Amino acid sequence: MKKLFALSLCVIGTSFSEAQFLEKLADKAVNAAERTVERRVEREAEKKTNEAIDGVLDGNKKETNTKNNPRNKENNSSTSTKGKEVNVTKESDFVPGNSLVFSDDFQKDAKGDFPAKWNTNGSGQVVTIDNTKWLALNHNSAAHPELTKALPENSTISFDLLLVSKKGETTPTIQFGLTKSKNILKEKTEQGRFYIQLRKYADKNSKTLEYGLNQTPIGNKSDFPLNNYVNEILHVDIAINGTRIRVYLDGEKIIDLPKALTPELRNNFFITNSMVIPATQTPLYISNLRIASADVDARSSVAKDLFEKGSASTSDILFDTGKSTIKSSSHPILDELGTSIKNSKSTIVIIGHTDSDGSEDANQKLSEQRAESVKNYLITKFKIPSNQILTSGKGESEPVSNNNTEDGKKQNRRVEFKKL
């Protein structure tokens, strides 16, 4: 497994003591990342062992128990019938939008600079941790990407947070969400926003996860195990559908409000390292922002094209960078495909493609491995015969877009399906 924080932090103007802290953070985060993988594997195993709930209620199947996983609290609920307790596990239904509106991983920004494609009312700088660049946003500073127009009525937002905790320093109070403000240098977000706030995430007794409109909190999800993500990456997904907003943390849906949004709130996405007393010296870290239109449902379109047109291609099956590990946000697309393939009995060829980053040989091998990972997911989860799915890899040899832009690279990193 690639170590998340094996390299020291490279920051212009970083003090020696700060560098020492981040080296310690690197070692701690490696161990924490390993624990994260173990917990995710356990959670997937739980889902596979659960029996159908309807059968339990009818008395036709044995009682099924799921393990008590503290990171999966929000996904597990219990009910009882005829003296039996039934545990229900909910699957994530997040599907990333298929048409890119904005993305930034800060690769083109110099370390120590504020990113060129963002605006701020405060200060921050680009830093590097183990080959990943982050925007380190300072205390009492808000930032937003410079969008040319409002977010589509149906859209998705995804990004990573690094929840750093440094001994002797107050952790940042993080707010992110949607705002009417098109320029936070001139307009305050508080007057028109939907926000999610993470506060004191390293304090077991005071951690807070709340959400609200404008300046008023309207609810909280403080039972979400924020402590498990201290000095780890917390992945955030937001799905917007008209007035509806859904928020997912590490694949778990924690907020689903059907009537929370107005069109004006789609003017922009924002994130803030909020003002607290005493002021924290620990920055807010954000990276890998992706905003996309979801006007076409990626799940339905891929399965539909495959069986109506004989082939389909999607760049919404996502993998860890440089690896063949499938991201959990891709599971809904694969699940719909798996159901369709199993029911059709057709033979399917899965073809992996990459962008041009790296060597041709490495990309060829990676494309083959990714196609094989997709096959393994489908045959394992849906009990599809192995000989019903074939795989192939084309590496970087068949681009569909220009590899000189991030959007073009994203389109080239795709998985293709063909029906024989």
C-alpha cells in the first residue's frame, strides 16, 4: 500500500519545528491509513454476509447480525420483530457527475503560492505532502474556486480534507458548503449559504459536526466518528439536485435535505478556516476538488448504452492515483452494471484506458490491472461466471481528448465496456 505521508512536507517558509511535526505526522498517518483500510474491508465483509431482511421478517431465513463498527454508525440501524433484532446496512448512493465543471489538484501551482484558480479573503499557500499538493488555508480565511457560472441544477462536489491535529494547537474550525457569494473578497458568505461545520475533531468529548443555513445551525451529526480521521484524509462528496442536498463523508450519507437549497445558493462552493479564539496556527488542508454536472445519471446511461448500443464508456469509475484500487464512490455505477450483466447472460469485454502521465509500459500495465479490478468486483459481488467477462488494456494508446489539460486527462482515464 502506498504510504500517504512517507515524504516530508515541502513548504516555502516552513519552520524547523513545523517540519519535525509533519515528519511525525507522516509516520502516524501511515499507521492510521492501514487501520482505515482494515475497517473498510471489514465493512464490505459485513455487507456481503447480511441476509435479505424480508426473509428474516417472514421467518424463512436465519437471523443476521452485523458487527459493531464505530466508523459505520450512520449506516447501521436496528429494528425488531417477533423478539428478533435485525440490523440493516445502507449502501452509499452517491454517483459523481459525468461532465466536469471545475477541478483542481494544485499540480500547476508553485509551493508557497495561493492557487491561481481560487479566490480568498484571507491567506493560504500550496504545500506538498507525499506527492499530493494541498491548499493550506490559514485561520480566519475563506476561499472558493473561480467559477465562470453557477453550479448546474444537478451537480456534484467532491474533495479531500486532511484533519491535522498538532499538540498544543487548536484544531481549525472547518466550514464548507454552498453560497450566494460570487466573490467572497467583496461579499460575506454568512448572508446566504448552506454550510457544514467540523469543529474540535480531535477532542472526543467536544467534537461537533453540524449544518445550517445562513448563520443559523439547523441540525447536527455529532455521532459521526470524526476522531477516527485525526491526521487522516476525510473524503467529502456533495450531491445537489434542485432544492435537495445530500452530503457524504467517507462514503456515508450523513445529510439528506429535500428542500434546503434555492437557485442562488448554487452560485459557488466555499470553504473556510473560521475565526476562533484563541486563533489556531494549524491550517485547514483541502485538495482534489472536483465539481461536475450530474444532469445525466451516469449509472443508468452506462448500463443502457451497453445493452442498447452494444458498448459504453465512462470516466466515472474512479481509482486511487497510480493504482487499480476502485474508489467506493464508483460502486453504484458498477452495481447497476453488475445487475444488468448478470441478468443478460451476455459476454462482456472490459477495456481499461489511462492518460499519458508516466511511461507507456507502466500505463499499459495499469490499464490491464484496472480492467481486471472491475471484473473482480463484478464477479465477486454478483456471482457472475468468470468466463462471462473478458478484460483488456489499451494504456494511453487510444486517447479521446487532449492530455494537456486536466479535463482531457480525466476523459482519457476511462473504462470501456463492449458486449460480444
